[in-house]
Amino acid sequence: MKRMLTSTLTTAITAAGLSMMPVQSAMADKIALVVSTLNNPFFVSLQQGAKDKAEELGHELIVLDSGDDAARELSNVEDALSRGVDLLLINPTDSDAVVSSVRTANGRNVPVVTLDRSANGGRVAAHVASDNVAGGELAGNFIAEKLAGKGEIVQLEGVAGASATRDRGEGFMKAIDGQSGLSLVATQPANFNRTQGLNVMENLLQAHPGVNAVFAQNDEMALGAQRALQAAGKDILLVGFDGTDEGIKAVQAGKMDATVAQQPTLIGSLGVDTADKLLKGEDVEKTISVPLKLITE
């Protein structure tokens, strides 16, 4: 019926001496990806996975960088909504602060999918992430085994308030809490940042010269810590998290002992795939887990 009406309309307009522009059969859906920061290889890979999948599925993808700033994150979400996006993918800077952004999208009836880090409020259609608790436990068990259940450990934490920080720390503590010979002598934020990882590790070595192992909640902090350990002439157990290219190369070169490898490209890709299904009215799982594994030399 649509084809017949279009044909009749075209004939009528042509007969009237007018021209008609061809009409596209369907408009591409517009998806926004608001990412916590692009000053981190992990999130650059996540962005690339999202871009590739959006191109494959024929969606327009707008990427906005929040620079690890919750206020800028909300501004980015408002900007995306003003552009008429059909769905919001968001990798939160902070699981509490992002609630305002989620609720702003909810108020416009724009579905929200969180990536890597969760939101502590608002209506979220789906969450795509690795099991960070399990990953932290994997790291803790590896350290406990390598130290034979005895030694001093320090932990470098990520951004305070981020679900990844909370969950990785929870899993790590679950692994070492039952080990009477292991002692967590310090746990301090370095905000998932390499330079801060270096500076915090230098200070921790001054305060705890007898430390036997370091767990950094991401590879960027681990790589910073590695520089501090090298400068201090310390050869101690060092475990990171994320499995970035540089992190894995450091493990292969013997500069790090292990990293818990996530798949950021797959997280981004699955995020867009989930968005595609939601936009088509299909049901999706509330939590979509991305596999991880321990990478050792």
C-alpha cells in the first residue's frame, strides 16, 4: 500500500510540473556515548569498539569526553539530549554523581545503558561490564598464592565513588581477608592515573619499606607504580587490572607479574549491540557480563 501511494503521489507531483526529492526509507538512530575520560587507553579501546559496532549496524554515534569531571558529564548528557539522541550509552565518572545524568535522560524518555561502571540510581535499561568483584578476587588469590599466604601488601585504588573501584577492592579483600599471614598495610587512591600511581607508590615505599606485593586496580596505576619500584630498586610482586596493551607488554617483559584482563573493545561493542536491540523494541538482559582472565608471564 505504501509503495502504491508513493507512486501515485510521485506521478501527481510530476504531472504538476514539480520535482520531488527522494525520501530515505529510514533514518539512522542516533546514539550518544558519554565516556568518563579518553585520557586512558582502556576507554579509548571501549570507544573504538562502540564506533566499529555503530558503523556496522548503521547507527550514528556521538562521543563526548567527560574528562573525569561529573559536572562536565552532566553537561555532556544535556548536550547529547539537545541533539535529539535516541539512546544514551554512559561510562560514569562516579556511580553516585551519574544519577543526575541518568535521571535527566529518563525525563526525556531516552533509554540509558551503562558501560563498565554502574549507576546508583535512575532507570538503567542495561549494564555492560566485566565482573569486577570476581576480577579483584582473581588478583588477590594470585598474590596470596605467590606469597604463600605471608607478607605485606599495598593497594592502589581507583577513583573514589566509581563502582569499579568499590567492586575490585571488594573482590581483592575477599581473597586476602581469610589469610592470617597476609597484611594489607596501606590502601590509597591514585585515581586510575599513571602519574598518580607513581607518586602514591613512592610515598608508600617510604612509609612501608618492607612491602612484598602491590595490587593496582588498573594497569595505568600499575605502570606508574612499576616506575617507582624500579627507581627504588625494589623487585616485588606487582599485579594490575584491565589487560591494556601496555599492561600485557609489561607482564611479558617481566615488569609486572600479572594483570586481570578485561575486554574494553568488547564492552563498547556489546554496548552498541544492546542499544540496537533496545531501539528495535527487543528484550535485553539487565546485566551483560564480559569475560575476563588473568594474564601472567
